[in-house]
Amino acid sequence: MGSPASPAEGRALKARTLASVASIVVLAGVLAIGFCGCASLRGKPAKGVYHTVRPGQTLWRICHVYQVNMQTICRLNDIRDPEDIKAGQVLFIPGVDKVREIPLPGSEVSKQEKRKGPLQEPGKKAGGANRGTPSQDQAEGPPPEFVWPVKGPVTRWFGVSQGVRHDGIDIAAPEGTPVLAAASGKVIYSDKGISGYGNLVIVEHPGGFTTVYGHNRRNLVRVEQNVKKGQPIAEVGNTGRADGYHLHFEIRNHTHPVDPMDYLP
């Protein structure tokens, strides 16, 4: 056995022990602060509101009214299936300062018609004599009952953002996902000759309406072909000027672009 430590050595050992304990406490505090900081970054933004879902409301329509990215809403509210929301569910909506009313499908159509402005029909840019130009023998009447051509998060809404005009909505979906006809009608364009749209399909419907499906991986229909609502007409891709795989979808009334969310369920 060694000789007992002197009083001076004992005091030095005690000092070193206290210093080690203090260092551990300080390090633990730094790690705790860092952990809390990461947790706060993963939490909800400070600004926002809580929206209570009412009967008949869909996540697509809620996000459209608040003009927020669906992928962000799904992430913040831990939503795995955008179709699986229920009346009474509470959603956090970031970046807004008040709860808004969510109109039911069709209730905004008349207002949208008043806001429409002249715009060239996309098919006319191709210069074809019979492509992309709706026939004029369609009878006037109410709009068709449209369905979603693809189900997925809407990554960009209709309207003007930062000075850039967007005549439809962008719906994200995996490459190759079937694109469905939003209503029954006749194909009046199926090609890739219109700048920016990539592989494009345009379908004419009764009442002077047309629907536009852009950035397809490939088109599955031909000009003059009649299609049924819900029939696959293309596959989701990223052709043309597209960031990521998505469908660019437009609804037009006599060549005028209208907000698809005013017509979709």
C-alpha cells in the first residue's frame, strides 16, 4: 500500500475533482441548449392559426383558401394521407393571422367568372390548323362535374405570385402515375409542340370548357378520340419546363383560364 496523501495533495485532488464536475455540468448544459434549439426548429412556426375541419371540407380546398403548400401542412400536422382528414380534426396553418371560411365546391364559380380575363388558348401557340383549337359547336350550359385528374399535394396554386402568372395548379405525384380525364370529352390536342408544357393533352368538354394536362411522361390518347371521365389519358412526368414530377392542370372557359379549385370537388 502507498503512503497516505499529504493534506496539500488531498486539497489538490479535491480541486481537480470539483473542476471535472463543473466541466461536465457546463457541457451538459450546452448539449441541453443545443437539443432544445433543434427541437424548436422541428416544432411549429410561431405564426399561424388552428383550423377546425368541417363536414365537406377537403385538405386540397383548405390549403387553397389559405394559399399554403400541402406538403408543409401534411408535415406539420403529421398527415400521411391527404384524403384521410375528418370533420372535427384540428389543423395548424402556418403563416396566416386569422381563420378563414372554406367555400364548398362550386360556390365560387360565379365569382371566378367575373374575374376571368382574355388569354390565348394554349393550343393556338402550336400553329396547327386542327390542334388545340376547341370547336365552336359546343352547346352552352353548366360546367361539367370535374374530378381530380391526379390525387397528390398541390405544390403551386392558380394566380399571380411574385409577378409570375400561373394559369393552373401543379399536383405532385410519382413518375408514371396515371393522369385521368377530369370530365368526359374529346381530345383536341395530344403532342409536345407547345413551349414549356412538354407532352400535353387538351380535352374539350360541353359548355365551352377545356382541360389542360401538361408535363406528361407520355400521352395515352390521340386527337379526335372521345374519353370518359376518369379514363387514363397520360402519365405523370417532368417534360417541358418542370421542376420535379407533377401534373400541370388547367381548366379553361372559352380560352379563359379559371381557377380549377372553383370546380374540383
